[in-house]
Amino acid sequence: MNKIPANVAPPAGPCCLVIFGASGDLTHRLLVPALYNLAAGGLLPDAFAIIGVARREMSNDAFRSDLAQALRRFAIRGIDERIIGRLLARATYVNGDADDPSTYERLDRELAQVERACATGGNRLFYLATSPSAFAPISRHLGRSSVAREEDGAWRRLIIEKPFGTDLASAQALNRELLGLLEEHQIYRIDHYLGKETVQNILVLRFANGLFEPIWNRDHIDHVQITVAETLTVGRRGRFYDATGALRDMVPNHLFQLFSLVAMEPPSRFEAHAVRSEKAEALDAVHVPSEADALRDSVRAQYVAARVGDNEVEDYRRTADVSPDSTTETYVALKLMIDNWRWAGVPFYLRTGKALKSKRTEVAIKFKQAPFAMFRDTPVDRLAQNFLVISIQPDECIGLQFSAKVPGPVIAISGVGMTFKYQDYFDAAPSTGYETLIYDCMIGDAILFQRADGVEAGWRVVQPFLDAWRGAGPNGLALYEAGSEGPNEADQLLARDGRRWRPIARPGAVS
Ligand SMILES: NC(=O)c1ccc[n+]([C@@H]2O[C@H](COP(=O)([O-])OP(=O)(O)OC[C@H]3O[C@@H](n4cnc5c(N)ncnc54)[C@H](OP(=O)(O)O)[C@@H]3O)[C@@H](O)[C@H]2O)c1
């Protein structure tokens, strides 16, 4: 089959990218490879520059060689030294603490010089890739100085990384702070899940096909399962993780992006305001549970020593920088109900965890069973289940599971699957997911970024679970073996409703 090439777009307009946290892991592993891919794809303007900011002392040359080294280590495509040379020739470095006003004076001078030399037209994109504790000080200094003030027709935009707050109150406080300094249209709250093609494709699948939308409701859908399973342990991120946990780390951002794309109403237009309003509305309609219901409808668990594949894994509590009596969850499962006409009575089951048996990210939509079986000897409960599976990892594909006749003289029925794999149809170069998001921000398209109300709606859903767990203390924390499918308590959450999780470890997307 001839593959369909990726579509093309013109380069973004002139601008200077200022990366706060330019010596960190995110910059090295994801941002620099993404910038390289944008450059290789002709999507960066000729009038482009990068200024890195961090505390450590570095010359411009040392900064460039640090980025080049990162690129050679983390590039996900074959690299062309000429493109690296051109990209990094435009990179300079400013050292300083995010909370020190003199950093911004130096940055201001550097910006003036770079803008003259590279003709970037005064357009500035500030990327906050530091630890979250520096988000508020950076925004405050940028907002108070002239560095981020839009003037003379030039734009100033700010990309802010996750996590956006640690609970509802802190997310609201950060939004208040940001919106006191910058306009909403300048703020791009990033969630890199939205840079993934399959995640964006949920909108196209639902709203560009006449096939699915008529059955996308409580009349036809039994329930929805959203899974983000990792085999990775907490590793060296013990300090961050023990203060955060699986719920805060994954649910208000990644899982809720998938949730809201599946649950939202059709937007009136495919543009940022309409799409983000519908996504926030879907989260806003989630039933807010009482404390007792939050405990009943959630499972939190921690992994204990066992093997994940070939690797021995020790107890979570023995991880470096994790408290030996930690009650932080490394696994969470939730049952959410949506109070609206489309979804009343349809449970959405969400689960995410570390050190599980297999790596898998998917949305599985289970359609209602046929009302009766007209085939002799085949009881209704033996018909194949109808699942539509949108798989994001390990494969980017969409699959449908249904019943078919087994060949032969008698009527026998078996479950079969049809699968569409991205790689079979489209010829797209590998990407980090950040390319689209950085490019979109450069061209001023906020459709794939979170708005203040969407972020707060997500935390409003999560907050009752955080409160109920705090109240319960260590009671109710379950355990699961590393390398397993998760805790038994998560199975019971669905068994109570007569349902079962799809296995995390299985050969195909729809099997
Ligand atoms: N790493 C990932 O894969 C990943 C993925 C998704 C999202 N994120 C998010 O991206 C952000 C950065 O994560 P990371 O993993 O890159 O962290 P990291 O490796 O610890 O890097 C943090 C960066 O911020 C700088 N920094 C820290 N405090 C600063 C301060 N007060 N003033 C100036 N610079 C400061 C550090 O450099 P100096 O120490 O030299 O100042 C370093 O360059 C976090 O919000 C994280 O949640 C990361």
C-alpha cells in the first residue's frame, strides 16, 4: 500500500525562544530533539534564536556543546550535522536564579542583542522547563518587567510545564497569579499527551465520521476504560514522586485529556475557544462524590518487591528519597460518573500505575451487548464483547472487537478484531510529541493547550479523592506486586458492577 505522506505547513514566523531550565532533563531529552525535528522539517523560521536560562555558570560555547551532546544522545531520527550547526549557532545562554531580578536585567540585554542580530521581530516565547517551584517567581518577574509586555505588534507567549498546581487551591492560586501578570491568550499550559497524533485523532474519529457519534452515548455504550500503565518504577525521582503520587502526577493532566476528548460534546468549530470550552464542560459535569463515595469508588496502591520482566524491583518504600513508611500511591483506579444527558449511568473507569506488567496507554469503549442471542447454543454472555480501542502505546492504532462466524457447517461464534495501524497508512517521521506543541505556540494556536478553567475543572474532580484519602490516612492503601496487572482491589472495583478490566499485558491492541 502507498503510504500517505505527512502534511506540510509553512515555517512559523520570526521569534526568539527563551528556555528557563535549559540545562535540565526535559530540555535535553525532549525539547532539543523536538527543535531539531522542527528545523529538519523546515518549520522553524530563518529569523529564530534560542536563549537558555539556568543557574549554573556556562559560556555560550559550553551551552551549545551541552545541547549538541544531548541531541546526539536523545535524537529520535538520524541527525544531520549541518542542521545541528545551523540550529545551535543561534543559541546563547544567560545564567541566573529564577527569583533574582538581576537575571531578568541580563535576559533583557541578551534579548535586545539577539533580536537585533537575528531579526526575530520582538516575538518572544518563554518556555518554563524548570522545577515547578520556579514557575510562579519566573512569571512574576516576567510580568513585572517589560520582558513579557506585548508592544509594537510583537507577541509574548509563555509555555508552562506540568504539574500545574498540586491541588485545586494551588492551581487556582497559580492561575490567579499568572492572569494578574499576563493575558490568558499569552499563557500556554502544556500537556504533551496532546502532542500525540492518536490523542488528537480522537476528535477526528468522533467528529469527522458519521459512524460513531450516533452511538456515542448512554443508549449504546456500557462503560469506558482509560488505562495508562507503565513498567517503569519511580527510579531516581523518589523525592518528587513521594510528595506527588500517581493521582496528582497523571490524572488531572494525561488521563483527563483522554477522558475529556472522549466525553466532550461536539464543539461548534475546530478552534481553541470552542474545543477548550467543551473539554472543560465535560470535566465540569463529573459527579462530585461525597467522602464515603470517593473512598468506595477509588483504589490507591503501592508496589512491593517482585520482578518486572527481567528486572528485580524493590519495594517502593525502599526507593532512594522515599519515606520508609510512605503512604504515597504508585497506582490509582477511579470510577467516575458524568451527570449529563449523554453519559448518565455510564461509568468511566480510569487506572494508572508504575511497575506494572506491561506498558500500555489506551481508551477502550465497551458497547452494550446484543439484547438476545438468536444462535442456538450461544448464550448472550458468550458473544464477543464489542470494544472500540484507541491505543496510544505501545502501538498507535484503533481497533474494533466483534463477533464473527467460525467457518464450518455449524453456527459457532468467535471474537475477532479489525485494527487500523497508523504506520500502515501514514508515512510520518518519528516525533517526541513536543514538535506540534512548540510550533502551535509559535503560530499562536492554543487548541492543544489547557485553559485556566479546564485545569481547575480537572482539579475539582480530583480534590474529593485527595481529601478522602487524607482523612483515611494509611487505611485503605492496597499493595500490588511489581510486574503484576495491579492490585486485586482494582479488579473488585469493576467486579462490583459486573465488569472486568481489559488485561494490560496482551499481544494485540484489540485482543
Ligand atoms: N523530564 C521529563 O521527561 C519531563 C516530562 C514532562 C514534563 N516535565 C516537567 O518539566 C519541568 C522540568 O523537569 P526536568 O525533569 O527537566 O527537571 P530538572 O532536570 O531538574 O531540570 C530543572 C531545570 O531548571 C533549572 N532550575 C531549577 N531551579 C531553578 C531556579 N531557581 N532558577 C533557574 N533555573 C532553575 C535547572 O538548572 P540549574 O540547576 O542549573 O538552575 C534545570 O535546568 C518540570 O515541571 C517537569 O514536571 C518533565
